Amino acid sequence: MSSENQRNHAKYALIGIVALVAILIIYHYWSRPPQMGTSEEVFNTVDALYTAVRNQDDKRMSECEARLKGYREAGKLPENAANALDAIVRKARSGAWETAVVRLYEFMLAQRREGVIEHEHKPKPTKKRLS
């Protein structure tokens, strides 16, 4: 094989490797779970949902599901993240608890919580003065 043919093969191999890496990066970007936002309430509810699903506790899972629905309606939980969490709850309800646990764990790991963290606003107790 001539040196020119070797250079052409090396060039095509390099182009192929670069294209494969680009495809993998794009796939990873588009296949990651959606972000749930920065609400502390939502974060705590998703954490409680994970515990409920892991323990196969349908009652607690329903409570978390109701809170998440409220957060969605109040605009605290983005629609695409709410849909992903709904799919996980449906998976658990169908009896595939282990699969739901894994998917919820992956969802939680993918969260970046970038931006201003929204904390739950609790009124401060007022002190009564003794007269």
C-alpha cells in the first residue's frame, strides 16, 4: 500500500471517529432527563417520591403525585419534567417497581439545579409580649 493510500485511510478513520464522538455527544444531550427546576418544594417531593417508590408504598406515592400535580399547575414544575415523573409513577403502578426506582434515580442524578433556589416561604412565628 502506498503512503498516499495510508494517509487517506488514516484521514477517513479520523473523520469517522470524530463523527462517532459527535453523534454520541448529541445522543447524550437529547436523551438526558428533563430538568425539574429550582423549587426546593419540588426537589423535596421528588426525593419523597423516590423513597415511596423504593419502598413500594402506594399511599405515599399517591401523596407525592398529588403534590407534583399542584406544582405543575402552579408553574413550579416544568411540563416535560412533570411528564417524565408521571411516566415513572405509571411504571410503578403497573408493578414494575424496580424499573421505576432505576428511572427515578437516573432522573434525580441528571438534575443540575442551576439558578436561584426557590425556598418554601414559611412565615416567621411572632413573639408574644407578656404584659
